[in-house]
Amino acid sequence: MTMTKAKKDAVEPEARRLRRELFDDAMLDRLMAATDERGVALTGDGGFLPEMIKAVLERGMQAELTDHLGYEKGERIGHGSGNSRNGTSPNTVGTEVGDISLDQPRDRNSTFASALVPKGARRLGGLEDMIISLYAGGMTIRDIQHHLAATLGTEMSHETISKVTDAVAEEVTAWQTRPLEAFYPVIYLDALVVKIRDGAHVTNRAAHIAVGVDMDGIKHVLGIWVQASEGAKFWAGVCAELANRGVKDVLIVCCDGLSGFPEAIEATWAGALVQTCVVHLIRASMRFVSYGDRKAVAAALRPIYTAANEDAALLALTEFTDSKLGRKYPAAVRSWEDAWDRFTPFLAFGPALRKVIYTTNSIESLNYQLRKIIKNRGHFPNDAAAVKLLWLAIRNIEDKRARERAKEAGLPKGTPRKAPGKLVEGSVIQGWKAALGELALIYPDRINNHL
């Protein structure tokens, strides 16, 4: 099934429609043939598109100056007006198609300011967006330098590109300190390893990402923290920061077995329950198991975390401990015994809520995407640089997915959609209504006020 012309026109961007009205395909074909015949490149130094943009910008600035002065060039009304044209000043700006040398118009009173090319501008907005996008994709500043020079013919210094990426630091700070909701039924916490330069050495640190689930089951990235100090002190600071930003109560925090975290949580939100991620626990126990026995051990562990209650789970653990596999891998048994107190709260919940807190997979899928990005970066000069890139990467991933969904928005009803949904920010927990019902029964005094 194809879209009607009316529907196609409705979803076509206005800029594309304007291009078709002014420059038809036949004209573009003649342009391509002429540039090829004369050996003129489309982009880069000496390219056709930079010359086209130069002409448009200069004509646009002249129109802006006419509007500013109130009279056309050469009109008698300008005599004695108190202000007049005063030649041009050279200015070179970087763009997405290469550097462009402009003749920027001036007025005698120096009161004219162009909106198209502001005074002192060295880059047009699209180029800055490109630099930030490349940086968010994992390219280093040196990589971006080479990329712009090779593809656009734009030479930019290391310092200039660094300033462009540093310009988002204020946005990161505003995001990291923004007010939060007073109540989150569930918070997930997971981490990925980043390499940070510490003097003459590079050290591995954990970048922790917190995702809160609101009363509607919608997920929100609450913050990113790079752990630079020992567990208890670090987590006390994170919990205090969340509390200062407005979080007054949390029901369940699902995380890996982090040193000092349960104590910090309970000191900040006395009624919060810290639940060890079951998937992390399974992985931790399987770390000691040889590849050939992994399927058998995984099957033997399943009765523990699918048990109806704690007594049944303890019986299943005892059976595994006394089995041939349990005796062969005592370290796997010990990983469950050591985490038992933080694992067993999970067993008191019903099926719907168990599915919600069974794993921190909501963040793990995000971390999988982020690891691919930071893998190319080597190390970061400091913690702030790591947080900045992770924030930019999350925003970049979500924006890219949103654009892909927008492209499919105009497709006829019933046409299969291939665009991915939201990765984390703004996505909805599957089966949340049933899980919320269970939470309302377990925590009526704390949750009913927010329903």
C-alpha cells in the first residue's frame, strides 16, 4: 500500500517541499553534471555548496542590514538618517560543508548585529551539533579534528573543539542537580567501568547510573556518579544528594551487592528495601563454574530463585549444596549464602513484582550501548569528563531512536514498524499495573498517598 499524494505532502518536511518548488530534480541533475564536468567538488575548500551558502548568507545579511537601517541601498531617504552602510569585514566560519569566507556588512554606527551570522561567530550552529554528536558517539577530540578535515575540509584546533564539548558542562550540571520527585516505588542501580587518569596512572572506576520508576511505571535516569572513594562514604554522599534533590521515600532499590550501599540507603530512607539483583547473583555464582557444567549448574540453581517462599528456596539451596555439582563448586554455593539476606526479600513478593525487581536489566541494556562508546575512548582526564560523555551518549541514543520513530509516524496503519522504542528515559515498565497493585497491598500506608 502506498501513501496518497496528500498524505505524502502532509508528512514531508517544509524545507524539502520548498527545495522541490525552487530547485526541481532536472536542475539538480544539471548542477551535478556541471560540477563533474568542471572538476568542482560539492563540499570542502573550493566546493560548490560553500559558495552557495556564502551567497545566501551574504545576501541574507544585506537584507538584515536594510531592515536595520530602514532603507534600501542607494535610496535618498538614507541621506541624513544618522546611519548608513559602511562596507564589509572579512569573517571565516566553519560549517557542515566546509569553511566559508564571508564579507560581513557593517553600519557606520556599529549598531547592526546579524542574526544569521552573529558577531565573532566562528562556527554555524550545525557544525557545533555535529561536533557534539561525534563526541557523544565516542570519538576523541583528535579523532573529530581528523574527521572534520577529511570530510568537510574544515580545520579546527584542539582547543576550539574542546570548548564546544565543554559548553555542555553547564547542561550536565543542571541535569545532575535538577529537582526529583518525592517518591519512587523502585530504583535500579548498575555500574560500568570507566578508565580515569590519576596523575601518572590510569585507574578503573565504576560509573554508577541510577534509574527511578515513578508511579506511572515510567523510567527516569536520576543521575550518574563515578565512584572515587570507598563504598560507605561514597554511597552516603549519593543518597544525601538524591534526598537533597527532593527524594523523600523509596520502596525498593534493586542493585548488585555494593559495599556500604545498604547502610547508606537505610540511613537515608529508613523503610527502603535493598534487593540484590538476581541476575547479578546468578552470574556471580557461575563465575566459578567451568564452561561444560554451566548449563547443569544453571538448571540446579533455578529452583532457588523461583521458589514459592524463603523456606522452599533454602531447601533448594541445601539440595544444591549436597549435590555432586554443589560439592564440586563450593564457591558458587558460598556466593548465594553470602548474599542470602539481601536476596530473600524477593521471595516474599508475587509474580508481577518479582518480574520488575528480578534484574537491573533496564540499566544493563543501556550500559551495553554505553560500553561500545567508551571502549573507543581509552581513558578520561577526570571524573567530570566521564560523566559528561555518558550523559551526552544517553541523550544521543534517545534522540537517534526518536528520529527513527518519527520517520515511521506517517506510515499507513498496519505497516510494520522497525524503529526501536525508548531505551531508558521515558520508557514504561512492562506489567507495571499489576506490580503497582502488589506494592499497594504490601505498602498501603506509604503508597496510597501517591495514588
